[in-house]
Amino acid sequence: MDDQKKRPSGKPGILKAVSPQPLLEIRNLTKRFGGLFALNDVNFDLHRGEILGIIGPNGAGKTTLYNVITGRYRPTSGNVLFKGRDITGYPPHKIVQMGISRSFQLEVLFTHLTVLQHLVLSQHLHTEVGFLGSFFRTAGNRAREKATEARALELINFVGLDAYMDKAAGDLSHGYQRSLGIAVALGTDPELFLLDEPLSALSPQRVSEILDLIRTIRDRGITVAVIEHNMGALFRICDRVVVLSVGAKIAEGLPGEVKENEEVIKAYLGGDVHA
């Protein structure tokens, strides 16, 4: 990635200067399934260079939010704007091409393909190999294939999978499958990276490694949003936090503010916050 896109790292909760135009704008976003509100009039902004934490109890609407942003679901009402452009209802492949990528709670991997093969395939959207070039293996096509493999090796090194590049994805440990899923998503060269529970079921050592990786991704110029249940770990890296409960946003602010918010405590613990 271009050094000009790098930004200096900072402590969570201390924001650098941000551009006046948010990178992502969520406006009055509502998604109903029958009579059930999965999202209910949700609003927030995400600025370039931030790590935004998105938390909430099970069933809060977090993954539905990602599915609407990335075009898997069309909202019942409201809008998603990316770099000032309304992308509401765009198909998923178009949204990826525009610069939004995501990982999943359960990584969607081809278990029989190697790590290297996954990373080569992940760049498919950014290759322009024509039929004749592929069939006749023209000089231009060979050059692009070489560049694609070089980029794949760079990503493998970036997420620390050098020793496993020829290993089948299905033979990787759960933690390394998470790293591969992150690398695959980064293979599309996103400007905005949406992570869905990247720390789930990981050992403390792998949690620390993934947190460091997320910081490095942000420091290389990619804006990050993270859905995560491990709040103790998430609050160590995020600049701001948005809290959803039963489809609605109930809080937004710095990690320290959110931890003390009575509505947030009630949403997680239930009942009277003073009890």
C-alpha cells in the first residue's frame, strides 16, 4: 500500500483530525422482517482513519447492519452513503468494487484450496485479464498474473501466514482461518473494512495478535468498523463505539463514556442499573 496513505497510530479515544465529509453515513436505516424490526431508524457516521466499535447484545441488529451496508439486504427505509454517494441497494459485487470489504463470523473459505490460492482468487475483482490474453498467455496477461501472485504473497506476509501458504484452509487452526479471512477481504484493496467478531473463540495470544493487526490495517490508511462481543479487547483499540439494542442505536461515544452509560448497562444486564 502507498506510504502516502499511512497515518500515524494513536491511542484509542484520541481522534486525529478527520475530514468534514464522513467516509460512511448511515441515515435513518430501518430493516423489517415481517413485523420484526431488525434495524430501527439507525443513524451514525464513520470518518476516515477511525476504528469504530459496534457492540450490542445478541439480536441487536449488528450483523443485519453489515448486511445492509454491503448490499446483501435491501433496507426497508433509510440510506447508506459512501464517500457522499448513496449506495443503498447496490449489489454486493458493486459495493466491493467501490471499496467496502468485510469479514464474516464464520469465515467462508474453500477448505481444499491453499492459503496462496485463496489470496490469488481474492484479487479477481481487480484483474483485467481478457479471454484472448488468458487463452494465449500474452505477455500482458503473464505480467498481471505475476503481479497478482506478488500481491498475494505480500498479504500472506502481512497477516503472518508465511509458514502456511501451501497449506489447505481446512487444515488451519481456527485462529489462522480468521487471519486468512482478513487477508482475503484485504485482497480487494478496500477503503473501508467491516470486521464481524474477529476475536470470537480465540486464545488470549491470538486476540492480542489480531488487535495488533487491526491497528496496522488502520495505520495503513484503511478505515475499520468492528463488531465484537469481547468488549474488554475491543475498547483497547477503538476510537468510538456505537451501541445497538433490539435494532435501535442506544448510545454512541468514546469507549470510556459508553462503559458508564446506564442504557448500555441495562441492555447488557437487564433490569434496574442501580440494583
